[in-house]
Amino acid sequence: MRECQSYQPREMVCRDGFVQRPYCHGRAGCTACGHIAADALPGCLRNEIPEHLATDRGAPLFYRSEP
């Protein structure tokens, strides 16, 4: 598995404004079968962003615009 194109090493938040998880840098899932638990998925792969990680408009809470 490869790392996500938005992954930022040594940062807590990716370029898309989501909190990074091990999945983001290609290190996730069961070593035997590859299954990934739903709670281990980053916000960008969930159907809905958890309320505590979203603004009132539904955007990622930590979104940073790139210059």
C-alpha cells in the first residue's frame, strides 16, 4: 500500500485538512488479511466527517489553503 498524495510527514493534518491516521502513510490493516477497522479510516474516506472534526458548513475543521 502506498501513502496518500495528501500525506504530510511529521504533520498532524494532511494537505486536505484531515487528521492523519496510519492508513494515510500506507501502514494500516491486519497483517494477515488486510482488513481495516472503520474507526481507523481517515476522515476523507468516511461517508460523513465526524461532528467534532467539521465546521458548521461540513468542511474539515483543520482545512488549510495552500498558496
